[in-house]
Amino acid sequence: MRLRIDELASLWMETPTAPVQVSLLITLEPVGPDPLTAEGLIGLLAARVEHLPSLHRRIRREGPYHAQWVPDSSPATDRILLDAPDAPDAPNAPGDLADTVPAVWRWAADRAVRPLPADQPPWRVLIARDGRGDGTGGGPALLITAHHALVDGAKGLDLVRSLLGDPSPNTAPSPAPHALPAPAASFPRPGPPWRQRLRARTATAGCVLAALTALRGREPDAGLPRTAGTGRCLDVVHRPLEPVHEIARVLGVTITDVVLAAVASALRDLCATRGSLPPGLVLRASVPIAQPGGGQATGLMVVPLPVGEPDPGRRLAVVASATAPVRARVRRARSAGTSPPRPRSAPGPGAVPGLVPALLRRGLVRSRKWGETRVTAAVTTLRGPAGPWLLPGARVTGIVPIAPLSDRVRVSVTMVSFDNTLTVALHTGEGLDPRRVLGRALGRGLDQMLDTPVEPDTDAGHSARPPHPRRPSP
């Protein structure tokens, strides 16, 4: 089968220092009379991989514009490996900021960016015996890495569910940090199929046009490094999900809006420490959007980040007023409906005449440098299991998603809801934040949002200071 255009785009966007790979760090706690060991985990995963056909194929390139998925018969155990965090070359000095970063985070950030072999299926599982990575125990940790051509963030989480086993089906759905909540009634309108397709494509074209309009002009120089480099850093922030969901509901915004405002707060602190915080500084963040018809997320929402705004409430107001019309356009595209996707056995978009993919490839490759002055952060939202996640002999204690970091994007932010916990992971280049400001600043930014004063309003069910545009809560 030929790769689709969205899958080919992941190959074209790669650079030697920035592979387009998605990773998921999962920490486990052994439980029960027969606790799960690292060796037992290898056997469990290898057995379940045999029942997942998508993991038994690799990419065969056919020139610069085409590639095919071809079967691969290599054993899964070639890609399920024991690993361990690297020992530091020298002991850290007292008070060194590296002491505050768990070793498993440093291990995951380093391993997630290591390229996958080109002659094997594009995925890998690394298992650390010690989930903490500091020799104090804590159960095994998994780092599951796959190429973006194989999965995106949401499909990667589905893949992990298949590998580890679905969580308990008795848990109720949790409020998820989706940027684009679907309306209660989003059924295709009656009418001929061509009208539905026309409405869907018109609305989708409006989303694309809005993203291109938002990307006009260069971002101001914030004194941040222009390229990610080879080293990586990972910071993780955990907060209870219910209070975040409640404040978002009361303010009439989404959880993604709250996190985007906190990212603006974190970038504000980072720019301040680097001495590059001009008044009124506004940077940009991109948020992927899943389009109708399945496949990977191919849409884009561009959100202004008011880094120069000192008031947390006003930062949230700016973000929310920018995302509201985009969500409305996407809802119109989804409610208009679209034609069902063609079977993968039929000729797909990857088989279009060579001129189209050639132009697209050229545009994507050039956009790597173009994006350097257009977007500072990439933000992704995922929905995890609502309740506890149990394996045979172990319990999942944490899920940390690691989205790819483009060579021209400074910060990659991924949030996931799991077991009533909101986890936000910041993936950055090593030279961007040497003083490790972003993680602590993001936590403070979320706490500021939770402490936003809310007071009743006689004209509406609720409101908050500062006022925000009122719209349906997620």
C-alpha cells in the first residue's frame, strides 16, 4: 500500500537532528502476588504485537515522492529491548538544577529522539527496570516510540491500549482536554451527498484559510534559540483534572485554553530570565486539528500567546477569544459530514500525479525554515483512560506523552488526561531552557488559572474576572 500524503509529509519534514517520532513514557508499579517484572513485560508485549498487523510492516521508499508499506517478518523482540538511564559522567554539584529532574525524564527525552532503524517497522519499545531511574525502585518504565507516519498522538495512545490491554471498561468517561469539543448533535444534514461534501470542504477550507491568515507576518524576536539542536529536555507537570475542568467550565473556556494561557505564562518567565521580554510581546502556538473522514490530524489552529501581558486573566481571555471562532468552523465542518474514506486497498492520495506531491514536498521542506519565524510552540491534546489502568501484575502510575520537536519549533507541549490527573509534558531543545524555568513556570501558570476569582453574574449563569467571550463549555 502506498503511503498517504499525510504519512509522506512526516517523512518529508524530518531532519537529521529532529526525527518526526511520537513517544509515550509509561511508569508501572508491580502489584499482587505475582508482580510483573521487566522480563515478563517483554514476553507480554511480544505476544500482543503478534496480533497487531500494523506493527508488522515497514516503509520502503520509492524515490523522493512515493513510499510503500511492505510486510516485515522480523521478530518483535528485535524492537522490545531492556535499557537503563545513563549514569552521569560526573556527580552533580550541590544545588545543581539537574538534581531536581527525575532520571527517567532525562532518559526518555534522550531515547525519544534517537532515530528508528529504516530497515525495520518504524516503532520501538524500551524498558527500564527501575521506573525512577535513580536506583531506588519504583517498578519498570516503558518508552514506546513510533514514527509519525505510523501513528499520531491519539492513534499512538490507541496502539498502547492494544499492547498493554484496555483499562477497566467500568470507569466513566473523564472530561478530556480536547481543544475542539463536538456539539451534542453533530449529524450530517439531510441532502444529496455532493452537497454534504461541498459544505464539509467549504468549512475545512475556511479552517485552512484562517490558519494561513493567523500565520501572516513574522513573530517578534524573543531572544530564543532558532533551532532545537541535538540535545533534548523534558519537564512534566501534574495537576488534578477535576479542578481544571471545573474552572474551565465556569469560565466558559476549554482545558486547552487554560493550558495555552499557562504556556504563555511559562514563556513569559523564560523570556524574562533571558532578558528578552519587550512589552506587548505576542508569540504563536499551533494546535493540530483532526479533520472529518479519519486519518491523522491534518488541520491546524494557530493561537496567539500574549507573553507580554502581565495579567493571567487577560492572557486567558486573549487565548479563548482566538480559539472560539476556530472551534466553530471545525464544528461546522464536522456537522456537514463528509464522504466515507476509501478502502486502503484502493489507490489513495499517495498515488496522485507526481507534480502534486512534488509541490507539497517542496512546500513542506521550505516551511521548516519558514516556520522558524512563525510559530514558537506546538501544543497537542490527548484523551487517556478515565480510571485506573491495570495490567497482569502491575498498575500504570503515570502516562507522559512526548510529541516530536521540529527543528524550527522551540517548545513542544503535550497534555493528556489519565485517572483524574492532567499531565502536561514540555519537550524542548537543550539550549532553550538551561536554568529549567519552563516546568516550574508552567505549574505556576496553571495554579494562577485555578485561583482566578469567579463571581456570579445576573445576566448569565456564570462569569469571571476578567470577562471572557461567553460560549458553550466543553
